Amino acid sequence: MQSTVTDMSVQGTILVLDGTSTNRIMLKVQLTAAWYHVAQGENLRGLDGLLKRVRPDLILTAQSLPDGTAADVKKVVMADPDLADIPIVAIAPQNDKSARLRALSDGLDDVLAHPFKDTLLLARVRSLLRARADTQELQDNSGSPCLGFAEATSAFATPPKAARAALLTQSAKTGALWQKALSEHTHHSLSIHTISNLHRLLSGPIPDAIIVEIDGESSGLSILADLKSRGATRHTVLIGILRKDDASLAAEALDRGADAICMAGFCPRETLLRLDNQLARKSRIDQMRDSLRRGIAESWVDPLTGLHNRRYAMRALKQIARQSAQTGLGFTVMVADLDHFKSINDKFGHAGGDQVLIETAERMRNSIGSDGFVARIGGEEFLIGLPETTGPRALGIARTVCDDICQCPFDLSEAAEPIAVTISIGLITADDNTFRQGIPPAPLDNMIKSADTALYAAKKAGRNQVMVQDHAA
Amino acid sequence: MQSTVTDMSVQGTILVLDGTSTNRIMLKVQLTAAWYHVAQGENLRGLDGLLKRVRPDLILTAQSLPDGTAADVKKVVMADPDLADIPIVAIAPQNDKSARLRALSDGLDDVLAHPFKDTLLLARVRSLLRARADTQELQDNSGSPCLGFAEATSAFATPPKAARAALLTQSAKTGALWQKALSEHTHHSLSIHTISNLHRLLSGPIPDAIIVEIDGESSGLSILADLKSRGATRHTVLIGILRKDDASLAAEALDRGADAICMAGFCPRETLLRLDNQLARKSRIDQMRDSLRRGIAESWVDPLTGLHNRRYAMRALKQIARQSAQTGLGFTVMVADLDHFKSINDKFGHAGGDQVLIETAERMRNSIGSDGFVARIGGEEFLIGLPETTGPRALGIARTVCDDICQCPFDLSEAAEPIAVTISIGLITADDNTFRQGIPPAPLDNMIKSADTALYAAKKAGRNQVMVQDHAA
């Protein structure tokens, strides 16, 4: 039932669920001819295990199975966060509108009528696989499969929030009719736009979904490609409404980026069901995207102080050094360390120590301003990088940092009186003198070591002061 | 020359560069009618400033400007890493093949013949904007705009490496002819496949580029959509070869995912130039994607020991606690701290201390195996999470960790003799007893605090031992 693993991953695997073997075989023939790998199942029992073994990219299921329905298949899939984004298409009898609406209201990604027109079946498969590949890529990018997006996908069951949808029609009159018919049954806000005045749609706030009228002409089709190509609308849900049941036009619309198609003219009920399903899918993907972005942003930050972290500092210093090599302007590395921090911790507890770190971070950020960056690289240790600077200027800035810490005692909720805090700083500058003499700046590691040596000297000399290292180690 | 910023960002901004104002105006009319924001420039002088002001998503430039060429425009764009991914299209006279080939060998993303057929111009604009939006999204996702992908994009100037390209034609004979004509002028490896046997292409290792023959029929077109929809080939370069100069067919091919089109039959020179340009672009985007992925993977790891870091530990514990709440099975939090680590550092220096940390990490990883995770959460402090565990089992595992550290002394390159190292561990389990008694497990923060309290007790009691906290703080 399964070809080799290599084959499957490359081709895309489609799981066909149907109690009737002739139906399965027919689909298998069509899909295999289009170079997909096809796995088969007959019923709900054992589906969980089958899914884990086969890991399909898409499921095509009969609306009724011997021991359940397409809606039950969806429940099994949703129960496993690893599988929850596999698109599921129900197969309903031809011309059975109520079966179609039921499948959609069960939250299935689409419903196709049996027997299938090849063009439409394959275009629908392509469109869902494309969406699936987007999700997979986000998932892969999370970098840690075992952590995944469990949080994001837990929002699955929540009903769709009120969204903004635009109706994009040939004539404003059609738009008004659609708006009237839809607005009775939905809490989404619906705006009307004509295709000839797309500009107005693009210059306002971008809607969550656009419902596009597609007639035989190419304008509706190229509008789909257009909206998918613009940065602002590429993630907007696109639903195409076809005037008549035209499988090849539907296939073209799907290939150009439509997320869903209503085939037989405008039906308010079907449009809204498809809209809600697509909005729910979009909201999950948006959450994955946000969670990924937030995760990456977090990964450069020290959570306690909100300063940059060591990872950021190393990357930023590299960049500063590279720029400096290009411009010939100097740059500075400083290492700063709070004095007697252990005794603050001992006296006022971890909470008190944390308050001192947070306040120190705040003051350093202010002292440095836009001259460079400050990062927390260890318990009470900070690293400062200054691009485009000279030795004297860097020394001035370091002294300001030192003064801004010691000149005003720290208020701690744990301490009766404000307490005195001081900091020691070691610094080294690869300055224009170095460059003028043709001396290449030392490797970054050595510069940091030199700054560390200067810091050590500052501590030895009595703390609360700045020491400058002349030459890199 | 510039509308509001909102407009620009939503619509997509195209910069038109041409010394002749009628040419600029003609293009502006065409592009504005398609709802793009158009900015204009006349020559190379001041281009740098113009680019920074306008921040175009795409540049259309005459092949000759009053003070330079399209190739010079490319140089200006490439010089600024922030702009380097803006696609540039040259405008050449109709039927001037040598001008077309020159533009391509200058590395421009495409060359269009003046005057333009609307369909083709707009499809090309859409296709390039789509690629541009992909890049922008990767850039945004890097989470730290000032760090960006400077490293990745520095690979710009390197000549394309030998790549694997597949020729996908209607007949094997055409493929053989193409292969012969191309292989004389390229070091890329070229394989032959027929469209009716796409399966063979999909089951082998995926090529870097696929050169597809597109005739009037739909098979070539849907192959493009098909390849773009499969996870394995979605990032593969797709070059369409049209049998005849058919602008609307070319537009359809671009809208379905072709990265480049050769319009007037098979020309080996043009095909190879387009192939190299597209491969260079793909390699930059692949590097961005890899760098993003690597960055994310790094962000969960402690660089010294290769263990997970604190950020991972907190996220993983949350997940374990959530699962535990669902399954009713217990879980354990351990905090471990090397004994007298400061004195190891003092005696053997930072390098010696680092060796001890690395060896400790290695041993802990082995002791825990697949039972849970180990993370380094501070200097010499580790956190261990065990899902689906009972109190007694967790205690057993903790004792193993302890024994595996103390039973075999550590070899240090800095020490004459192997040195004895020990570790203390505090642990707490939310076990099935807790659940059976209907006590909800304490919030994670409290569990960690409790494990910390137990660790403190282990230190007090003489170190090199495990202490268990019965109830969460």
C-alpha cells in the first residue's frame, strides 16, 4: 500500500478513504496518473494509526464511511496537533447541494462531487498541497519540531471572529445584491468594490478576505494572480464566485491563487461557509507566522532586562567590524560588570538583584542611546558595541555609563534606603589611528579578551571606573 | 513624484528609469492603470538617493540611460545590501536579440521589448513582485532588521556553481536536441525527461532547475502549477520555453509559477543566461532561508555544551505540563548544580571550567537518554524535565545522573590528574498520586522554585546527592 519513503515525500501523498473499493481505485488511478503517491483506507477504525504511518499531505474522504462520516475523519485529524493541518476534502454525490453544505459546515476544506473532472480535481489538489507546503515550511522553520506550534494550533476550535471581507464584483449593483444577501447571515463586515476600481480596495486597510466575481473573461483571473503577488494581499483569503459551473475556469482560478471556489453562481450559504472555513485556516497560519516571528524576536533578547542578549551582541559586533573594515572608521568594544553584585544578591535576595539588573539596563540604554548597542551577556555582565567611533569619544561614553550608575543610588522595594551601585568597564577601540597605520583590527575574539583584561584592571584599581586597553591581545 | 507611504506599501512601488519622458509616461500610464504606484527617474546620477527615498519593489529601466546603462543601475542596487534584492527589468527595443542577450548577461532579472503588451508586462511584474514579497517575508522574519542577511547576500558576486537542471519536454527527441545544444556551453549537468513521464523526474533527486517546454496546450501550463504546488519542487527554478512568441501564453505561464520565460522558441544562449540568473537568485534565497532556519535552531541551544538552553527548557516544560494535564500522567522537574564549580574555575581557569561543563553535559545527556530533556539554564546550573513519570522513577533517574558524574573523575587538559566532580540535584514530581487526590499540579514557576529549594537542601546536606521536594511551594 505504500511505496518507498523517498517517493512519498517528493511526490506528495494523498490518502483516499472510501468504503467502496471501486471508488478508491478510480481515484487512485486518476491521482497516480498525476504522479501522486496514493494510500487507501476503508473506514474510521484504525485511521489514527494509518495517518501516523502514511503521513498524508492531503485526505480525500467519502462523506459517509462504513463506520462514520467525513466530519469524524476531521475530528481524528484535529485531535493530533502534528496532523491538524492536513487538508481534508469530502467527496459528495453530484448535484447534492445539501451534502455539500453539510461538509462545509463540518469544517472540511472542500467538497468535490463524484465523479470528478480531472482538471478540477487536480487543480484543487494542487491548491491544497500548496497551502499545506506553506504550513509545513513554517513548521520546519520553527526549528524545534518537538515544540512545534502546539499553542498556536490549540486555537482550533474557537469560532471565527468578526472579520473584514471585501466583495469585488464587475458591477457595483452585483456587489450590493451580494452584500444584502450575505449580511443577513453573518457578523463579518462586508465592503463593496468593483474590479475596475481595485485601487480603492488596495489603498484602504487590507481586508481579511476578498470574494471575487469571476466571469469567463480573464480580468477576474488575473485579479487573483495580482492579489496573490502583492505583499499586502498575498495572505488574504481569496474566494472566487463563478457565474456558472465551469470546471476548467475553476481550475484556472485555483491555479492562480484562489483559496476556494463557489462553482454554480452566488449562493450566500455556501459563500459564508467557505469564508468561515478559510478564515479559520488563515487565522491558524497567521498565528503560526506570528509565533515564529515572535520566537525569532525573543531569541535576540535577554528576558529579564529586555536588553539584547549575547547571541545578538556577537552577531552585531561582527557586522560592526565588517562595516568598519569597509569604511575605515573605528569601532569600540566595551565589557561592563556590576561591582560587588554577589553581596547585593546576598543582602536583598534574587528579587533585589533582579531589580538592580533591570535598573542598570535601563540606565545603560539611556547612556548609550543611539550611539551603539548594549547587551547583557552574563549574570551581571554587559557588552557594549559602538560603531564609527574614536578612542576619546568611546572613553567619554564609557565614563558617562559609569557616572549614570554611581551618581544616583538605586531604589529597591527590598531595601529601606536607596543603595549605592557601581560598575566597572573595560574598553578597546580599533580606531582610525590603527587604520592609518595600516594595522588590521585584531580578530573580534581578541578584542573582547582585551576589553576583559581592561575590565579586570578596572576592578583591581578599585572598581567604579573605566580602563582602556591600548592594543588587542 | 511620490504618493503617501500607506499607498506605496500596499500597492507595490515600481521605479521607472528612462531618459525619454514620453517612454516614462507611457509606462506610468500602463502601470498606474494596474494600480501600482509609479516613481520616475531619468538617469543614474542621484539614483542612490532616489532608491532610498522611494524604496521600490521593482525597477524597470531603459537599457541605455543618458549617463549609463541598465548594468550600471544593477551595480548601484547591488552595492546596498538593503536594496540588493530588488528585481530589475531592462527595456530593450523590439526584436533586438543582441540587446536582450546583453541585458541578461549583465545579470538583469528580465528584459522586455518596447512597446509592451499589457498582459505580458503585468504578468511579468506580478511574477517578480511575488518573488520579491517572498524575499521580503524572509527578511522580516529574521526578526532583527539591523542584522539582516548581510552575510548571506555577500555571496552575490560569486559565479553560479555547477547545478543540476532537468529538461522537461513533450518528446525525448526534443530533450536530446536541447541537451546537445546546451551542454556545449555550460558546466551544469542536464538530464532529459518527458512530460508524460514526470514521475521519473519526481522520484529522483530534485534538480535545482527545470526547463519546461510549453506549447499551446494546457499540459505545459498545468505542469508549472503542479511543480510549484509540490513541497519538493516549490523552490525549484522553473524556466518555460515557448515554441512561438505568444504574449498571452507567456503571461499564463508566469502567473502559474514560471520564474522566467524564453519567448521565441529554444535559443541555447538565452536559455543558459536565464538559467544562470535564476540559479543565482535561488541560491541567495536558499541562503537566506538556511540562515533563518539555522538562526532559529541556534536560538534553542546553549552554544558551549550543545544542550538546550533556558528558553527551550521553559517552553518544553510548559508543553510537558500541558500534556500531563491531558493524560493525567505525572511529570518531573529537576534542577541540578555542579558542586564547588567556582573552585574548579579558580584552579584550572575558564578553559578548565568549560571542559567540565562540556563533559557534564555529555554525561547528563547519556544518563537521561530519551526519558526527557536536559538544558543548561545558568553558569553551572541545569534543568531536567521528564514527562510521563512517577516520583520513584524520577528519583532513580536523578540518582543515576548524580552517580554518572561522581563515579568517574574528569580528565582535563589543564590538570595533571583526573579531577573529582560532583553534582547536587533537587527534584519535584507532579505524579499520579497528586492527580488521584484531585490536587492540580502547582504552576510551573512554583514547581521550579520547589526543585530549587530541594537543591538548596541537597547542598546543605553535604552535596553530591538528590533531594526530593514533596509538595510544590
